[in-house]
Amino acid sequence: MIFGVSSSCFYPMELSSSIEGLVSRGVRQIEIFVNTESELKQDFIKTVKNIIAPYDVTVTSVHPFTSGYEHIMIFSDYKKRFYDTVEFYKQYYNFAGEFGAKLVVLHGDRRMPEMGGIPNEEYFERYYKLAQTGREMGVDLGQENVNMFRSQNPAFVKQMREYLGENVSFVFDIKQAVRAGYSPYDMCSAMGDRIIHLHINDNAPTRDCMLPGKGEMDYRKILTQMKNQGFSGKGVIEVYRRDFDTIDDIVGAYNYLNTAFGDI
């Protein structure tokens, strides 16, 4: 398996600086977490392209800054806003396409139907519409499991997979399963053969997010499970800024993963 690093690890460091720090230290797979609308524009795209041009870098995925607003942008009762958001998200798909990335990450809705949210089936249909728009532009949309969102629950994820079949894709995040109180192995099983991307991190009984190699996660077990389920994508380190001291810690974890588990 091939591993990389998400620029989100360095937030609130300015995005171009975090990318330059990674690629200049030998990281060759990155996820770009867009932090504001201006970073979707051509001037910024050109800036990032100039940063990565001297290096053999692959941009695996793009993470929207609007993830925290998707419950009102995509999954509210106000349908006109949803259709406007489909048009807005074309900017993310275009951004991904500019770098050859094949994935945009989705967090989804915070509200369950019993809390006043839309029915699950309507959620799935809206995901499908938004995802189809991306696919028409050559980019997939990956539903991530996220703590305190509908997608935190393996039962919801399984229902989504069974409803949409081959029309759904998932981003599996280990720490988000742990933070939500679910087994990462159960979440992985719920996603089945529709996992296309991995956010990798570590954990211990007293901490739900750590750099890979610093906790107790059995990576060989979970990565083998993913492979047996048909996973053939890439994984990127995604932790919070409080979970490491320097960029060299991140690079060390990146090298550890590729050395220890690159054979899976």
C-alpha cells in the first residue's frame, strides 16, 4: 500500500507553506485540504503547481473547507440551496482535476431523521446527485465516516452501501471510528468493497488520535482486512496539529508506514 500525508495536519499553517514543507522533505503523496474559497481560484492553483513541479508528487485527494457546513448546504430541507451547492462543488471537482486527484471528501449531515433531518433515503439520493456531477468531471465523491455525523455509525454506512451499490464510495478514517465509540474493524466491514481512500492515524486507550506508530493500532490487521475487501487505493496520514511537534515527526511517520506496510 502507498501512503502519503494530508495538508490538514498543519492547519492553521498557510496551505502553500504546508505543501512546500511536505514535498521538499520527500513526501510524494499528498491530500490537499482547501481552507478557503480563494484557494480554489486559478492563481492559487498555479502557485501550488509551481511548488510541486520540481518533485514527483501525486495529489491523491481534495478535502473541502465547507465540510462543516454540508448539513445546511447539501442535506437541509431547502432544496434550492442543495442545487446551488452542486454548482458550487464543481469548483472542488475542477480543483481536483487540475492536480489529477480523483477524489473529493464528504463529511455529510449531522442530523439524523429523528432530530429533524431528512430521511436516509433522501440523503443517499442527494449524495448520488452530487457524486454523479463529480464523476462527469472525472472525480469521485467519498463519504467519510465522521464522529458526530450520521456517517459515524456503521449501520448507517452499511445502509448507504446497500442502497447505492456501486454508486457509492467511502473514505475510511480510523480515528473517527474510535472517537465515535465504534470499532474501526466494524466500520471497515460496513464499507465493504466501496472504500477508495484511507485517513490513517493511531490511537491508545487515553488518546483517540496519534501519529502512526505511536499508539496501539494493529495496522497489519486493518490494512489486510481492507485489502481482502478489495481496497486498492492510497492512505494519507491525517492527524491534528496538537498530535505532533514538528514536520519531521510527520515525515518520520510517513516513512515508517511506507517501510513497514508498503508490502500490503
